Amino acid sequence: MRWIGPVARLPTLSRIQPSRTRDTMMKKAREKEEGAEHFDQQLEKLRSIVDKMEHGGLSLEESLKLFEEGIGLSGSLFEILNRAEGKVEELLATMERVPFTRGEE
């Protein structure tokens, strides 16, 4: 039998799974960018689109273009709200429940 040495015991790339890959870290950075400011900007843009469409006077092509943009914005806003809701649920789940006391009586 041939001796291979300690190299044979090194993990292969298929077994190495870092807990935080570069993609995961970049995704988290993008999510932070999509904070309250980003949400407010998108919501304001959606409100503007709704106002334009409710006012009328748009061609069919303009209406469809605005409708498509509005659908995209509403989907993005929905995702941001879902992430926020998940974070709140996660924080509540990890929070220790400490009973309120007024002090020694």
C-alpha cells in the first residue's frame, strides 16, 4: 500500500460549505440598501403612477406602461414588507420574556 500522507485527509471542495458565502453577504448588503428610504421612494413612485392613471387622459400604450411599472413596484414593496415581517418575527422569537416588575414592595 502506498502512503499518501496528510494531504489525503484535507476536505475536498465539495465538502467545504462556508457559512457565509460572498453571494449571501452581497444579498444582505442589498437588503440593507432597500431600507426605509428605498421603501418610501418606491411607495411614492407607486402613488404617483396611481394618481396619473386615475386622472386619465393617457393613451392605451402609456397606461399599459405605467400599469406594468406599478405592478413591478408593488411586488418589490411586498418583498420588502415580507422581509421586515420576518425580521420582526425572528426578533420576537428570540426575545426573552421578562415579567414586568415595579420594584421591591
